[in-house]
Amino acid sequence: NAGVMQNPRHLVRRRGQEARLRCSPMKGHSHVYWYRQLPEEGLKFMVYLQKENIIDESGMPKERFSAEFPKEGPSILRIQQVVRGDSAAYFCASSPPSKGRVTGELFFGEGSRLTVL
Amino acid sequence: GENVEQHPSTLSVQEGDSAVIKCTYSDSASNYFPWYKQELGKGPQLIIDIRSNVGEKKDQRIAVTLNKTAKHFSLHITETQPEDSAVYFCAFNDYKLSFGAGTTVTVRA
């Protein structure tokens, strides 16, 4: 059973370009979470999605950032017009279906490391 | 991380000694408290978790204690080994997990 798969593992973009980060959750998982980690900092929640629905995007900047989790295919975190401050590791996690509060393990991918030149 | 304070931010221990990390949270409705370990260049992995109906849980050299009244929980690592060197994050639950700022643990051989 493959774990959470993220790609690309490393991405370099110039200021103003777009970055697309992909996440395939574990088999049977329908909940996806995106977190951002700046160098030597903690994990900051960005967005929580279920299939075709954004449940909580309270941690995601209102501009330039968007996320989706379509019925088919991976979840995508999209950053438009990247700036140097977007340089970070972006982690995706998945969990099985549940109602209400998280009550079990979130399984994390290995992360996508974005560098903006 | 917001609504959860984690201390210390760095911890250096001699191999074989114990390490203790403490977290304080604010959401009184939280009922699930996991600890994650993150090695360099990798994603976080769950190492132990505790639910609010339990005060303590052990798994070999790792233990977690929970004081719901005081809203704090702690990670205890005994007989530390070099492979315990990593960043450790506490978390608490609402409709997502909210993480502490992390503790960088260094085990000196």
C-alpha cells in the first residue's frame, strides 16, 4: 500500500512564475490537508479538502494560492506569481473518511520543496 | 503553531539520558493529542498519540502524559539513542491538526 505521494520533490521557479504541487493520498483516504513549513519552523496549516470540496482554507493566503481535490486525480496546490517568500517545503497529508474532529493519524508525504529565485 | 505552545525549542541530551518536551493547548474540546517526529528532509511521522480518556500511554522508550485540566501534555523519551535526533512536533485536534513550533532534539554520543 503506497504512502502519500507528492511531486515534484523539488521545484525551482523564478519570481512571477506559477508553481503546481501535486499530492496523491493513500488508497482509501478521501481527506487531504496541505501544510507549509518554512526553514527551521513548524508546520502551518493551509487548507483541508475532501473530494471536490474545500472544507477549511483558513490558513491559505487569499491571493495567489488555490487548492483543489477533484473527483479523479491528485490534489493540487497552485501558487500563482510566486515570490521569494513562497520558498518553503509544502507537505500534504491524508486521512481516512471521518466526521468532525480529526481522531486518528494523518499520513504525511515527503514534501515538495519550492525554491523561488 | 497557533493555540499550542511547545517547549523547549531545542534540547541536547547525552546518549542514554531522558528527554522531555511539553506542550500547552487552548482548545478545551480537543480530544486527540499526537506527537510527530520529523527527520531531516523527510515528512513528519506519527510516533505516539493519546486520547483524552487516558492520562498516560507508553510504547517502549516513548511515553506521553496528558493533563486535561491543565491543558498540557508531554513527550518522554527514555534511554535516548543517536537515532532519536530529530525535530518533534506536538499537535492537537479540531477539524485538522494544529502543530506546535517543534523541538529540535540532539542526542550526543
